[in-house]
Amino acid sequence: MTPTPNILGAGSVMLAVLKREVALGLRQKGEVLTPLVFFMVIASLFPLGVGAESGLLLRMAPGVLWVSALLAAMLSLQRMFATDYADGSLEQMVLSPTPLGLLVLAKALAHFLLSGVPLVLMAPVLGLQFGLDSRALGILMLTLLLGTPTLSLIGSIGAALTLGVRGAGVLLSLLILPLYIPVLIFGAGAVEADAAGLGFGGHVSLLSALLVLSLFFSPFATAAALRISLE
Amino acid sequence: MDTPATLTFSKLACSKGGRLLFKDVDCTLAAGHWLYIAGANGVGKTSLLRMVCGLAPVEAGQILWNHTPIGAQHDSYRQDLCYLGHLNALQESMSVQENLMFTSALGGIALDVQKAKSVLERFGLRGRSQQLVRHLSQGQKRRVALSRLALSTARLWVLDEPYVAMDEAGIQMLSDLIATHLDHGGLAVLTSHQRVPVGTHTAQLLELKAP
Amino acid sequence: MKTSVTHWFKFASPQNFYHLAGKLWPWFAALATVLCAIGLWIGFFVAPVDAQQGQGYRIIFVHVPASQMSMFIYLVMAAWAGIGLAFNTRLSGMVASALAPTGALFAFLSLLTGALWGKPMWGAWWVWDARLTSTLILLFLYLGFMALHASIDDPRRADRASAVLALVGAVNVPIIYFSVKWWNTLHQGASVSLKGSSMASTMLTGMLVMVVAFWMYAIAIALFRVRNIILDRERHTEWVKHAVA
């Protein structure tokens, strides 16, 4: 007789989901690298568009890098559920005795590891192109580190809602970009606040609060959206 | 083994896209028996199976597992359920063994690698456990999906046209598999366009008709 | 007591609600017209000239009520959507869909009147004021809701998916508003409002009348729209075939 899953059992299942996602990501390197390249390209478009005057670049750097990171993170959101939906694995996840919210959490964490972390690591390189000093770069990395998991979590809701829908890619962007705005405001604002002498502590606390909120609430919404998409 | 399980449909109705597909479907399936759902194309056989899994919403009526509505049971019901639909639920970029390990974990059990190898051998997939699913033929992929079934400890099997894309040997393997499952007190619900006998177990027939 | 509760539940059926809405909406429309006339009369003729902004401020009588209604309607829409998800009722989803375009319209109206106000005040058609920016984001949330609903073919699934979106949006609205306010104060942005001048009581009365007028309009148009949605969704049923014939 199979034992009912205890807390440890649920953790092992989440780990299995996480390992599978990461292994798949590493095998399909192209899918993981493309958003990173996209990040670099968008960030480079801004100086080309507004001119390379160093004062201007320095001022717009946090905002530009944050917007570029946000868009790049959003690019890879669709792969969170689309392949599994197409081959039937998603149904099996929904039918798992382990609560769907936990499996979704594992998937969002995997998305953060595969797309968020590379962005965090790439950001200082791009930041140098904009003339940010090492303190600003550090703050930028910290805000991205706290913000990108939130983007993955909120994004998972959008990815689940638009499964199998016409024009899913663009629709996904329309749905979640408004929800990303608070993360953008606090993330990008930290560097500027620090430069103005106001300190970045407030922004970092708010980003952490957003992360905690989305950790608790988005799995529910995503699980509900997945069930609706599979009806 | 604890008390024998039962699956009951009580005045079940289903609608899709605003149209009522069927209504007032009643049925009771006891342990060790299998239910064959028959009906014309589009009458709602797949919808009924998905309702049993809890994937599709119920328009009216109830589905009871061990006399308790499945809506009230959540995790414990899904523990007892194994679903094989039209799709194989296999990730193409991963090996056969990795896939079986994952689906096993989803079911809450760690995969016994030796047992998996013997099941694969039984289904004619010896030595293919490290092969990527992408490199298998359609029939072989289907057999991997069947291995998932063989490795599951669920008491209720819900199978949607499981004989599709299988050769004669495969069909025989599957029907033997279901027969063994029923011998151990399991239940099975399936649809198929082919009437395949399952060992010595006679099918309980449920005919779906449009209202 | 029990009979009155079951009496109200009968209106949860689309057919009964269709007839109820048919009787009610002309009254709300009439109320809306009357109140709007009164409100605009107060706003444009009775209220005194503002000390700092002259006559131009009068657009506030449309701008602020529109802004408030757009936020209020979003919450009502999310509430109906939530009820539909929780109790699996068909009508709730239809009401939510009926409310969305009106909410979006009010958001747009608020932005338009904000621009008309901002131009004489700041010389620009758009300023990144906290309220205007939040209303812009609210408009995006409305458009997202309507776009998601339109892109899913099965009406039931469309209702439920957009319901989840509406609820997620409703939770985010205060967060977005707060973050935009923070952003605005940090950047010392422009403000489209009557800050610095006290509000005469006639101004408040005028705005209140307009808020109620818009509210009545919203109910009237939502009832009207939901009738059409009911006819469309239930077109397979007998009573609709009779009603349309």
C-alpha cells in the first residue's frame, strides 16, 4: 500500500520537478541563452537611440537595465508550461497527489535559476557600458536578485492563463507587464535613491516584501489558472 | 489490502461549448472489474474520462470513489488514480528511464530501477532505458507510456483509447497488464474503438448516448 | 425569510436575470441622465471660480468621478468574477464581462480629461502625475482582461481565466497605486489636482453628484450589455429562440 505523501515526500517531488526543469534547460541551451542575448541587445539599443552622452547614460542606466532584464525574463516565460502542456506531462502534474501549487513553485524556481540568475550575472557587464560604478553595480545586482524571482512567480500566472491560446506570446506580455510595474519601480529606483544619498534599504525591503507576497499567493493563482486551461 | 474500492457515477451530466453531451449517467464499478465506455464519436467519452480524473468540470451529478465525492478527496483520490490519455506524457529530450523516474515521483513513489528495467523488458524495450524518447518509434513511445501504468500502484486506471498505434503484440501485452491489475483488486475504466478482451474478465458496459 | 432568499436566487438564472435587467435598465439610464445634467450644471455654472486655476479646473467634475469609477468598477468586476469562480455560476462571469468595457471607458475618460486639464496648467498634454499614471496602468489591466477573454474560444473557460486575472489584478491595484505614488514623490513629478486650494462645498457636492451619475450610468449600460451577452451565450436554449423570434 502506497503511503500518503508526507511533507518530506512533497519536498522530494518538488526537487524532482526542479531537477528535471534544470536538466531540460541545460540540454536545450539555445532556449536559455536567447533571452540573455536579448537582454544585451535591448540594453544596447538605448544608447543607440538616445545618444552616448555619459551623463545621460549614467542616469538612465538602472531603469534601462531593469526594463531590459524584465523583457528578457518575460521572453522565456512561455516555455514554463507550453511543452508540458503539448506532450501531456502537465496533465500528469495536475493529477499528482502532491499539491499543484508546490509543483508550480518548483517550476518558478527553476525558471529563476535558468533565466533570472544569468541576467543577474550579466547585468554588471552591461552596467559598465553605462558607466555605473562598483557600488551601483552591486546594488543593481542585489535588486535584480530579489526582483527576478518575483518576475518568475508573477509571470507563471500569465503563462498558465495563456496556455494554448491564440497569440499567447504577446497576450502574455500585455497581461503581466502592468503587474511587473511595482517590481520595476522599486528595483530601478534603488540605485538612484542610493546615488541621491537616500540609501537603498527601503527599496530592498519593499522588493523583499513583494517577493514574499508573490511566494505565498502566486502558486495558488497559477495552479487555478492551470486547472482552468486544462478543462 | 484494505477494503475493496468502488467507483460510482451518480446522475452524471456533461456539457461542452454550451451543448449538453449526456445526462443522467449512473454506474457502479466494483473492485476487480473493468468498465468499457462505448458510444459514437463526439458523444463525450473522453470528457467522461477526464471528469473521472477531475480534469474536466462536472455539469451535474457526482462521481464517488469509495462512496465519497472525488471533489472532497483531493490528494488521496489522485494517489489512487493513474490516467493514460491520448498524449504519452513523455519529454522527448529525456531518456526513457528519466521519464519513468519523473512520472513515478509525480505519483509519490521513488522508482525502483530494477523493476523498471524488468517492466521495459517485458514490453520489448530491453536495453532502451538510456535512450532518448525522441529516438523511439510511435509504438515504442506508447509502450513506454504503458510501462508507467505497470509501475503505478494506483487502484483505478483510466485509459483513453490505449490500444491506438499498437501492434498485435502490444495489444496483447496491454490487455494482460489490465487483467493482472484487475486480479489484484484494481479497477479500470477505458474507451476504445476496438473490443479487446481482457483475460477472463468480462467488461461492464456503459453506453453513452446524446440526450 | 427563507422564501425571500430563494426568491433572489431565482435571478441567478440567466433567463430570469434577462427579464429583470430589461425592466431595470431604463430607470438607471434616466437617473443617470438627470444626475449628470445636475452635476454638470453645478460644475460649470454654480461652483465658484478657483482662486489659483481660474475656469480651467472645472474639468475636475468629470476627471475625478471618472477616475474613481474606473477603480471602483474594477473592484466590482473582480468581485463578480470571484463569485463566479467560487460558486460556479454562469451569470457572474457574464456580469464581469459586461462591466469591463465601461470600466475601461471611464479610465480612458479620466486620462483624456486629465490631459485637457494638464494642458492649460502645465503646457503639456501629458504629465506623469501619480493618479494619471495609475489610471493608465488600470486601463492596461482592463485591456488585458478583455484581450484574454476575447482570445479564448470556450466562453466558460474564458470567463474563468479572466476571473483569475481580474482577482490577481485586484490584489495588485493597491500595490501598483502605492508604488506609483512612491515613484512620483521621489521624482518630484507634476500633479494634476487642486492641491493648495481648499474645496468649496459646492465643488464637493458637484463631484458627488457626478460620481453617482456615473454609477447609475455604469449600472444601466452593464445591465443592457449583459442582456446581449446572455442572448449570445444561451442562444441554444428554447427561451432565447422565442425571445429573439
